[in-house]
Amino acid sequence: MSIIPLLAVSPQLAAPAPSLRTARAARDFEASLIASVLSSLEKTFAAVPGEDALPGADDYNYLGTQAVAQAIADHGGFGITALITKSFAAHESKG
């Protein structure tokens, strides 16, 4: 029996290697941290004193912050992804 039909039937067998999942999770984690920092900066510096915010501005700002944070993380970020993946690679090679 060939493994090719099994891969087509079972998505669990076709799942990415753990190192790819680890890298994706590390990148998403870094994006979350970057989004937290950017959100704090945006709330601190973007508001004009005495000016009312537009309805829905918070949602729009949130979406923009998430997109920018993910783009920064996808292009290397602050290096947290690299540290996490190296750490996991060291632990995977021991076990």
C-alpha cells in the first residue's frame, strides 16, 4: 500500500513538521508582543488633546496595529522568533 493515498485522506499525516509549526508559533508570539508594544505607543502618542475620537476608530486602530505587528514579525521582528526556534531546536535534538 502506498503512503500517497493516506496523505490525501488524512490531514494529520500531511501536517507540517514540528519545526515549521514551532517557527510559526514563535512568529505569532512575537507578533503578539510587538502588537502589545505598538498598541501602547499608539494610545500614548496618537491622540490629540481635546479632540474626540471617531466612532469605530478603536477597532480600525486595532486592526492596523495587528497588521503592522504581523508584518514586522514576518520580516524578522526583534529576533524573539529566532531565539525561540533555536531553543526548541536544542530541546528537540536532545529528546
